[in-house]
Amino acid sequence: MKLPRSIESVDVGGRVILVRVDFNVPLEQGAVADDTRIRAALPTIRLLLEREAARIVLCSHLGRPDGVPVDSLSLRVVAEHVGELLGQGVAFAEPSAPLILLENLRFTPSETANDSAFAAALARGCDLYVNDAFGSAHRRHASTEGVTRLLPAYAGLLLRREIEELAALLDAPERPFVAVVGGAKVEDKLAVMRSLARRADTLLVGGKLAEELRLQDDFADIRAQTVLPTDVVAAESFAPDAPSEIAAPDCVPAGWVALDIGPRTQSRFCDVVKGARTVFWNGPMGVFEWARFAEGTKAIAAAVADCSGRTVVGGGDSARAVQELGLAGCITWISTGGGASLELLEGRRLPGIAAIPPA
């Protein structure tokens, strides 16, 4: 896979740089609850500061305000947090400041519509564009694709690293290569599972995805590499305190639901992961946000951390699990983009990456 050209390759001194970052972070009680994505963008921002860019204009979306301003989704509190991490002021929506963060891009429908006038407004007064928002690179929006028609475009340090780490899974992974996929909505993940099954030695599938996959008629082409749960934690209802029991997937009582993988499956999956030389994991094994049904996800997180090979976690609940368990430092790479990482591994062209000329 060809890498896009890097912002490291151009002189930014005295220039105004528009930077698309991914500051789509969780907020709780008016504060940033998890700043992982913000910290991931800091190396690019610091690079531009050290190389004496005249002005840095940061832009991002936050949540899904559906094209209208929503006070609770303002990026003002994020600007304050970024300033604290950098140790210098970050102005909020003040065009003349040397380092600014614009208001939530999705407060207008023009962003997601890739409106050319909105892209021109973003680009106005800027000399170069940097995309460092891998989590939004699969979107053809004004801030990810539209502005590249108006400004010379480059990849930020994070975007380049994301591509390098994920492309290595497709090109020449050290074997055995084990992929672990969980979550729900088989229609959203069947394509990436097919892609991974062609490359991985073993594909471990858990969560609601495993249940749905058993019902798929077009599953035959990846059965040889796929391992499904042999036991699940079944609950009387979809509730955090519902009565539960261990059962075989085909022996779940009528009306009950499987909310986690069972202990035998946990043991089997973890043994396979620990023996791998390359691991990719995306998606929880159960309803991870409920403590009683989080054991499968926790077990996989610990096994990935214990693996002595190269390990990549593909964002979302998987990244949250390793972060909350204090295991992030044991993982080779934690992707900041869930959907983007899956689409890249499917072999799709991501608009935000394709719009940047190759190195």
C-alpha cells in the first residue's frame, strides 16, 4: 500500500496550516472523559509548532449534532483541554490567534455534504492542509476530501502511522496471524472478516456477531478459518442484572439472549491469541459496558496484552477495554479509527487518504 506524502517532507515555516484532527472524544459533566484521541494528535501539532508555522487552524467534529448547533457538543471544552496538554493557549474560534480550534464542523450540514463553499471557507487564508484524523478518513466530507482540491494536502504523523500499522496486517504479517472480531451487525463486518480470513490463519468470532454469523448462508467460504463460541453466557433478558447461565449456543433457553462468550470459549480463544505472532482485534465479546457480561472481553484484552508478537487493536470498545484495564502499554498499536480501520482492512480506498498525493 502506497503511503500518502507526509507533512514532515515540506517546509511549514511562516505558513498557515489547516489541520483536520479527530477530537471526537467522550465528554462527561462538561469535561473530556477520555483524551486518547487528543493525545494521538499532539505529535503533529508539536511538529508544526517546532517548525514555526505562522498559524495552526485545528478542525474536528464531535458527536452527531445532525447539522445544527448543540451546546453539549461544542468543542470549547476540548480547546481548553488541548491547551493544558500542550502547555500553551489554544484559542477557540478566534481566526487571528496563532493556534486555534474551530467550532464543531458538524454544526452545519455542509460538512457531511462535502459542500464546496464550506470547504472554501475552511481553506480561506491557509497555505497547506494536513489530515491527521484517521477516524474520519473513510468519510468524503468537506474537511477530509473537499479541502484537498483547494490546498496542497499532506498526511499528519498519526495518519501515516495508522496506515503503516494496518497495512502491515495485509502485506506480510508474521505467522501465525490471528484475527479476533466481535460486536454486532454481521452485515457491517462480513466483508472485513472475508478479507481477514484470506490472510489470517485463524479467525475468532464472538459477541452478537457470532450468533448472527451462524445464520448466514454465505458464510461457507470462511468457515475453514473461523472459530465460533462453544459456550455462551445466556441471560433471561437484555438487562445488566438479568439471571444468567452458561449454555451451548444451540441450547440457549427460548427467549433468552447470549450476552458474553462462556468460560470454555474464553480459554480456547485466549490460548490461540497467546500463541500468535500477529494479532488483530476489533469488537467486544459481549456486552462489555455491563460488568457481569464483560469477562469475555476482559479475557481477550489480557490475552492480546500477553501475546509476545505484534498486536493491533482496532478502536471502539476493544480500545476502551485495554485502556480501562491498564493494558494499553502492552499493545503494539491501538488504532484511533474503528470504522476506518475496518474499511482499510477490507481493501477499500478511504477518501481522506486517497485525496492526498502519494509520497
